[in-house]
Amino acid sequence: MSLIKELDTQLANKIAAGEVIERPASVVKELVENAIDAKSTEITVKIYEAGLQSISVIDNGTGIAVDDIELAFGRHATSKIHDDHDLFHIRTLGFRGEALASITSVSEVEMKTCTGNESVYASVKNGVITDQKPTRLKRGTEITVSNLFYNTPARLKYIKSLQTEHGKITDIMNRFALSYPHIRFNYYNEDKLSLRTTGSGKLGEVMGQVYGMKVSNDLIKVSGETGDYSITGMVAKPEHTRSNRHYISIFINGRYIKNYILTKAILDGYHTLLPIGRFPIVALHITMDPGLVDVNVHPTKQEVRLSKETELKELIATMIKNALTKEMLIPQIKIKKQKPSEIFEQQKIFYEEQQSHKQAVNENTEPINQLDDTVQGEHQHKADTSTDKQINYEEVTEDIKSEPFIKATEEMNNISPKLPYMEVVGQVHGTYIIAQNDQGMYMIDQHAAQERIKYEFYKHRMNLVNNEVQPLLVPINLSFSKDEALRILEYVDQLKAIGLELEPFGSNDFIIQAVPTWFPNDAALVIDDIITFILENKSMDLNKFRENTAIMMSCKRSIKANHYLTRTDMERLIEELSYTNEPYTCPHGRPITILLSSYDIEKLFKRVM
Ligand code: ADP
Ligand code: MG
């Protein structure tokens, strides 16, 4: 006897609905997408009981012809694509032809539609049209979905609180509004207006409606283009930040998408302007040839696959960076440009002179800045000044003291300092340390300085063969899309080599139970950074991975601009810097120190000619 049977249509639709219609917000998403595809200029959405009681979507689009009604509710029936070529050149939001069929299999649907000529009313239950008759309507479509999941109790159980579901719908409506500033959206919850946009086409205006006026006053326009991509958008000034990535919206050809790497590119654009753990408010519209993007990788189409992702990533990061820099630009005093190499040369010569002078004075003196670790919790700082300075660890701010850098740099080099002694004078803009010695005045970029220190520290630790680990009180769960999980799997061994053990859990998830003892306190954030970093980079061998991870971690975890330091912090930073192998440039090659020589100062004041 044969056991295999073809599923009946209703059952097949219910199975498809399991993928496409996860929750009330999915219904809203599919119906609004249809309204947009139908070229509507105004779309109204009304929900009751977070959409479980009913969802109505009213549009003024093309409408559906009477002869197409039955097909529209059928599975795999679409007016949007016809052949293979179309599938790889999608210009509409829908194309799978399964949304209406899925929705009608798990709810009761009523629809009125008019193409401009005839108007029809239809009601559908259990996937079957139960009533169809002429009606009166202006051009457009009105669909009402009621009693969602009434016949799939398991799905109903899975639904979270009404508040959560309502939140998800609001989120989707906000993204539609941001994605289509030319469309007028009206969104009502329990008859109360929750969002209204004007359809003026101005993205900044919509951002005001979605995120509030305060944000909309502080938006910067961005745009950029390569042969393949064109981008326009708005980014909020860095003073407006949020605690998660939720306020970043990326639209590709009008479709809201989630993409780790492009989000990261946006964060890179802000670079040091964002405090650690804070995220910006951004909306970007990317347009590209539909042939360069595969949207058919996920039933809900939020994940897409892009060709030339690196090109796009770089375009986004530089575009945002340039826009922000331009905005932040303050007039500068122009002094004669010095090449970094010249500065280092001068510093080296000066330091060598200082050293030989000292040796001549006292043959038995220890090298300057030699660290003495015998004093518990304190450091003896022997400099070429008459009094010894003591650095008290307690005074050092959390930013700085969390990791045992001095110890590490000592362990790594155990050599004399590479910078001449300089006395801290103060700090400018919470960003540059000003210091002096006979040679002149130094400006030290505090972020670059700490980057260098941390980079050497992390690299040293990562290269140790046996990384000691400490268990986490709460294990870290990581959850990925299939694509991402596969990529992460390629890196499991390399991560293990630096002391991070990822245990696979379920098909796309991993658990981390322990982290290396040298890890910073915010392990979850560090891991998030490392993962993002892996996902956005081409394959690397272990050495390159260690090197790049150390650079990335050092940059992320270093004190940023606009951070005020105490004098002790500054002294300690310079001291630590002087013990690194390469105190002259940050790991990205930017200079750490600029010297304005005493001679140049005198020249500027015309004391010498
Ligand atoms: P898809 O959007 O993938 O084509 P759907 O099941 O969502 O599949 O819709 C099936 C078809 O019904 C669409 O291709 C479109 O022709 C028609 N349709 C659905 N909603 C609307 C609407 N609001 N206005 C005009 N046509 C619509
Ligand atoms: Mg659709």
C-alpha cells in the first residue's frame, strides 16, 4: 500500500503559514508590502488587541481585478514575477505569492478591492472563498484579517504578551515609514492614532515623526555612490545615542533588511565618536541593481545576500565618517606641517642626548622610568626630576585601571622606556594630553596612546599558548542566521586558540561558558565585536586573526575622545606608552604624539627670527 500522499491545499498552506506568518506583525508586514507593491500613496493600518482580534490595511493602490481574486488567495500565485530572470531581478517587496494564501489559512479574511472599474467584496475562511459579491469602493484595497491563529492553538500559545506583539507591529510600521517617505502612513492602535507621516518624501521629517523632534533637529544628511551602489540617508549626531542597534535602519531597494556587516560599517563610520556600548540613530536607503542582491534566502526576506558587500561596506563607513567630520570641523591654527617620521627622529635624538647626559652625571643611576614592582599597589616612578613621583592605583579611573597593563608591558619588554620624560601640563577637549620638557610641548592623542598600549597587551596575551580561562556566571548565548552560523563554525578552532570556546547549541546557536582570564570585564560586548569582525572579514590564518583581533579590541576598548582624565591617569598613560615597543604610532599607523618644539613656539611668537 502506498503511504505517501500529496498534502491537500489547506494543509500545505498552513504549513507555509508556519514560516511566513509567525505573529501578528508578520500579517501587517505582508499586507503593507502588498499595498506598497500596488503603488499606493496612502496606507492606513488599524490593529485591535495587538492584531490578534483584527488587523485592517487600507490602501489606494491598483486594486485586484475580479478575475484575479481567487488566484490572489491561491498559493504560489503572484502578479510580480513570471520567470527565472525576474526572480533574480526583484523590484517588488513580494514575489513568493504565498502571503495571502498563508494568512487565509490561519485567520478569517474579508477584502474589498477596486481597480477603478469594478469593485468586489470577498470573504475567505479556511482558505476557501465563502462569499463574493459586487460592492462600492474607490480605487484601492481594504483587507481585514480577524481571529488570527484561531485554528492553530499551538501558534497562539507561542505568542508573547500583547504588549510585545504590539511593539513588534509598531516597529514594522516605523520601518515602513522610514523606508517610504513618499507614502502617507496612518497607523492606529485601538482607534488611537499612533503614527502619521505626511508623505512629503522627506526622510528627516519622518525620522522626527518616528524618533521625536529632538533627534530630527540634529540629523546630518549623508549620500554616496559607487558604480554599483547609491546611498542616501540621515544620521543623527553622536550626542543622540541608544543602548542597542535597533535604531539603525538599512533599506535595500526599499526593503528593510538586517545585516550585521553593514550595521557594523555604520558603527565604523562613527568610529570613536560613540561611547562604548552605545549605538547611533541612522536610516540609510541603498539602491542597487536588483541583480546584485538575492532576496530569496529567507521566507520573510529580511536577510539578503549581497554581491560586492565589501565595496558597499567601505562606501557606508567612509560616507558617514566624512559627513560627521565635516560637521564637527572646527577652525585650526595652521603650523608648519611636520612629518611623523621627523617628529620621531627629533624625539629619538632628544631622548638619546638625555640618556647620555644622565649617564655622565651619575654612572650608577637606574634608567629613567624603570618600574619597581616591590611596592604593593604603587609604583615608583623615577624620572630625571629631583623628586620621585608616586602613582596611586586607587586614583586611576575605571577606564584605565581595569587591566594590568604596566605589568603586561613590563612582562613583554622589560626594557627601559622609549619616550623621553615629559611632565603633564593638562588636557585639551578631553582628547589630547599636553605635556612638556626642554624639547618643547607635546600633544598626545589619548585614544591612540591607549590603543597602542592595549594592542601590544592583547597581542601578547593572545599569543600565549595556554590561555587560562575563567567560567562565566551567566553563559553567553549567541544566535545567528544559518549563513552566519556556518561562517562562525569555520572559526571555532581559531577562537579556541585565543581561549574562546564556542559550543554549538541547536542549529544556529552557540554557547560560551568561559572566557580567558585576561578578557576585559564586558566579555559579552567583546565577543560581539569579535563575532562581527569575523563575519565581515575574509578568511584569515591564525596569526592574522590574532593580529587583527588585537587591533580591533584595542580600538574598541580604549578611552575615547571627550573623556576627562585626572593628572594621575595622564601620567600613567604616558608611562605605559613609553614602555610599549612602538610608542610612536597607533596600530592603524596614525601618530600618537605631536611635538611643537620650543624653537617653533618662540618662532611663532617672533621671539626669534
Ligand atoms: P506576492 O505579494 O508575493 O505576489 P501575495 O500572496 O502577497 O503574494 O499576493 C498575491 C497577489 O495578490 C499579488 O501578487 C498581487 O497581485 C495581489 N495583491 C495582494 N494584495 C494587493 C493589494 N493590496 N493591492 C493590489 N494587489 C494586491
Ligand atoms: Mg505579498
